[in-house]
Amino acid sequence: IGLPKTIDNDLYGTDFTFGFHTAVDIATDVIDRIHTTACSHGRCMVIEIMGNKAGWLTLYSGIAGGADVILIPEIPYEIERVAKVVEARANAGKSFSILAVAEGAMDKEEAKMKKKEREAKRAASPQSISQRIAAQLQDIAGVEARAVIPGHIQRGGSPCPYDRVLSTRLGAAAARLVKEEKFGFMVAVKGAEIKPVPLGEVAGKLKFVPDSCGLIQT
């Protein structure tokens, strides 16, 4: 019996995984706190959120934290367009900008590369994605930019109440399946219900943020 545990929420076959909402809380708190420094110092702050292949965590925390720009792996970006947003805010009298950037975000040139080629390019660079974007924005937009990497802080600590309730429901559902000797399933969140999904439908698959995702439109 499988249980859907990951902060990335990228597990196929379930609406949510336990750990995700706790990580969203932590990442949102980071963005909220960075707002203070960004505002008081008039800086562009680039916050690197976990999520190498899927952008759920960055998307949720970016919206919750009021980020001005959100960059996720599923939507390759153009740094010039990002710079225009920062410049437009500055011209409108807004002295700071907040960017929520997934660690796996990539620009359009990187998106054209093969996976190994892209990984080799990044391995050869001393900068993380947030540090690179911060440096580029300083050059293009002429703003003072800083990178913030909360890293593994997003993976630890006490779970939020939502995740405590969710993991309890999932655990109880898994125990019922064991009692009924129904093996080869993952207990999944489907709307308001907990339902078994065959492991064969889940194994080896990732759940990416689709272009049609309502939060993208939001």
C-alpha cells in the first residue's frame, strides 16, 4: 500500500500529497518576511523555492505570498520580460519587487537543450538559478537584487494542521485496505474523498502544472 508523501505535490494520481501544504506555509512565511527587507531597502529579492521538475510549491507559495513574478519549470521564461516587470514597478513608484523562482525554472534557451546538456551547464556554474537571475536583473534593469535560498528549511519542522489531518485520513484508509487484503494500491486524495488508485497507474509518473491550471490563470 502506497501513501502520497512529498512536499513537491508532483505525485501522479492524487490531488494533494501530505507535506505539501506544510512546505507551502513555510515558503509563504519566507516570502512574507522577505517583503520587509525588500520594502525597507528598495531591493529586488529573488527567492528560490524547492521544486526541480514541478512548480506546484512555487506557484502556491508565490500566490499566497504576493510575489510579483513567479517562475516555474513548466513555463520557460525570458529574462528580458522579467526585467520589464521589475522596471515597470520601479517606474510606477514601487521601490521593490519579489520573485518566487522554482529551483528547476529554466529560460527558453535551456528549455531547448537536452536534459544532460542542461544539467552539465548548470553544474559548471557556481550560481544557483536565483543567484543567476538576480545578477541578470542587476545588469538589465539596473536594480539592486539579492537571492534568497531557504533550502531544506522547507522540508522540516512540525506539520501544519491540514497535513496532520490529511496524513491521518490517508493512514486510516491504508489500514482499511490492509485489513481487507486489498494490496497494490496508493491511497489518494480525489476531491473531498480518499480513494485507492492502482500503483500501476502511479508508478514512474510525475504530475506537472498544466497550462490549463486555474492557478496559472489566477
